[in-house]
Amino acid sequence: MGYHREIYETVHRNLELFKKKEEAKAKKNNEIFSKRFPRVKEIETQLSKIAVSATRAAISGSDVKKELQNFKEKSLQLQEELENLKRNVNISPDFLKVKRNCYACEDTGYIDGKMCLCMKELLKKEAYNRLNRLSPAFFCSFDSFDLKYYRELPENSDEPSPRRRMSKILSFCKKYAKEFSKNSKNLLFQGATGLGKTHLSLAIAKEVLQRELGVIYGSVENIVEKLETEKFSNLSDKDGYNNSRHIKNCDLLILDDLGVEFSNSFSNFAVYNVIDCRIMLGKPTIINTNLSLEELERRYSERLVSRIMGHYVKADFLGEDIRQQKGHFNFKNHAN
């Protein structure tokens, strides 16, 4: 599964706008140059006439070889005169040329029907930018996940050290991201608010995007809202494309804040349907939630929890709210 269709459309539109802008700029520069040096226009007109004459000669069946050779010599002479004129007036070679970001595909994005490397990079960049707009992904990487905010000593004697637990989860997430494939396992990140569930899921997403795979991130609330709008507004494109299909089929889906969304019969059904469909299709999903399995069962259904327990790898996050700790540290630093 590739990127969301909107990403392809945005990249194609940006390429086309850039091409038109640079072509218009080059055309204007050529017009300015031609007005200042009339001989340029004369040379261009002569070159056009030579091209037409060469075509006619080839069709007529006369002594084509000799005539084409004459045309070629005249054309080369005129081109050389034009280049000398440019050099004599000390004009930059790029001033009259159309600027390209990629000269291999000439900013079309494709070479002989195959996607150019520049297009792949632009798609990846656009997907990453969209992820940033929807989330704090810019700050979420494995390197920025700081274990110093997790206590070294356990709160209770029968619990592991938060730092040790989170160190293991961090290592697991790094390995998961490095080895990610379309057949990777589903993950369930559980724990209180502010323990790094969103951070690590987005760090995984960034790594996955680097491999040109399609990632959708969103709070369950926003995703349910999209599905509800689509269903009751009967929204779909001419080719049958819709959000529901893409959410269910993307390479990696990240459902953030499960259990925070407004609960009703539609939202509960939508959540179950998305999770169940992706299990059936074998598509990896990461779920972040503050709720325990018991709380999820009370909110949704035993059937949903059963599906999650049977098909997800569970990671319990420990510690104290990092956002509150950072706020406290910032206040102390400001006060000092």
C-alpha cells in the first residue's frame, strides 16, 4: 500500500506549479534578451525555418543526405553564433534556461513510466510534513526519548523499576521499527497520561515512512469523526476511494488515545470494525490508550478486548507524567 492519494496529488500539483513558474520565468528572460539583441530573434527564426526545410526534404525524396548535411551545417553555425553572443554579453548560461529541480525526469516525476528518485523523496517529505501537522512528530524520535524522566527505583517492591521497564520498551520499539514489514505484529501501548506512548509510536512512524510505506496517524476521536462524516454524508470519490478503505488498508495505522473519544453506538462499532478488519487483513496497527483491559471491556465490549488480547503485543508503560515533570523543571529554572 502506498501513500494516501492526497499526498500523490499534492506532490504532482507542486511539481506542475514549479514547472510552470520556471518555464514562464525562462520565457520572460528570453524575451528580454531578444528585445535587447534583435539578432537573437533572427537566429531563432532561421533555426525554425531550417527545421521545417529539413522535414520537407526528408519527405520529398530528393537528395536527402546532401540537403540534410547542409541544414545541419547551417544550424550549427547559427547555434554557435547564438552561444558566442551570449558569452560576449557576459550573460549567465542559466539565465535563459528553464530551471529544474531534477534534470533526470525534468520535474515530471517519472522516467520511462517508472517513478523517479526525486518523486519518491518528495512523497516521503510530504507524508512526513503531514504527519508533523497532525502530531508533535518533529520532536518524537528515539533519540529524543529521554529515560531520565523515569525513576530508577520501583514505586512498590512487587513492581519493576520504571526506568528499566521503559528502557526495554524503547529497545523493543527500535527493533520493531528497524524490522518493520507489512506482516509486523500489532502493538498495544497502555499506561497513564504523559508516559511516552504517543512519542514512541510516532518515532516508529517516522522510521516506517523512510521506507516509502503508508502511515496513518490520528486520535481515535478524529478518525471516528472522519468515518462518521463520510458515512452519513455519503462522501466518496468517483473511483470509489474513501477514508474508510485507506484507514483499513494502510501499511501502518496508529490509533492514539483509544477511549477518549465520545462514546456512542456508531463510535464503538467504528472502532471495532477498524481493529477487526485490520486483524483480518494482517495489517499492523499500534493502539495507544490510558485504559486498562478491564476498562476497555466496560467501555466497548468483551469481543473487542478478546480480539486485542489475541492479536496484539502489549506494552505497559510505567512512570510519572513527563509533561508535568518538564513543566515543573521549566518553572524551577525560570524561578531561579
